[in-house]
Amino acid sequence: MGLFGALAKTVVFAVPVSATFFDLVGTVVAVEGVSMQPVLNPEDDGRKHTDYVFLNRLSANTLEFQRGEVVSLVSPSNPSQRYIKRIVALEGDTVRTLDKQKAVVVPTGHCWVEGDHHGRSVDSNVFGPISTGLITGKATYIVWPPHRWGTLKILPPDKRRVYSSQARFGQ
């Protein structure tokens, strides 16, 4: 077996293994846009930065989520589009929409997601609660640029807007 045969054998093995790893375990993706500022893609001295995050697909496959986690999801209105948002509420929670026009109870198997930069985000305030099945990964680390390396923190929701299923508005 010559060099070409050894290379072909390596590629035939490596490509499926790599694809499986990226599909099931995790991958690195660029975060585009301003909807998650200032946590992701902050402006520094007037210059915009693009953050790259590690998406943990393995932990998202369990469909166990926490309020405050940053997740990647398939757009409920356009399956070719992906979003990075923060989980604000889980099934059974009541959320007051940002325009404060109504309160929404998150149905079973769904969650409420929002961008950190309110007013510059297409999120559940636009399309409502999303099925947790649309979540493709948990963004757990900023991996690029190097000066921003670190864990993405889980931030608690605004208690003036989100009520767990055990509490009611006004209490």
C-alpha cells in the first residue's frame, strides 16, 4: 500500500469520526450580530468583535435545561436559520413579555428565549415559546478571540418578569 492508499484509508476513517464528533459531542461556531451583547460580540473602542463559542451538543441532547443558559436553536419560523439566545423561562413558568402587554405561560416541552440586548433581538417576544427540541446545543465557552476565553455564565432571569410555576404575579 503506497502513500496514496494510506492517506485514503486515513480520510475514510477520519471524516466519519469527525462528523460524528461534531454532530453529537460539540462544535465551535461564530456568533454573529448584536442580540447577545454585551456578553457576546462586545464592542471595544468602537470596534466590533466576533466571538466563537463551543456548542456542547451532548448536554443539549438530554433536553434538560436551566434558566439562564445560553443555547443555540433552529429558528421556529425559518429552519435554515440558527440563533444564539438565553433561556429565560422553562415549561410552567409565566413570563411577562418585554412590551408588558401580556403574560405568557410556557407550555410543556417548551422554553422562552431572549437575547441579552433587548430591542435588538429576534426572540420569544417575537415568535413565542419554542419547543426544546429546536435547541441544538448549549454555548458553554468562548473559545476565540484568546483575550475573551472563558466560561459563559448562567445568568438568573429578571424576577420582575419571570415567575416559576409555584409563584404568581404580584406576590
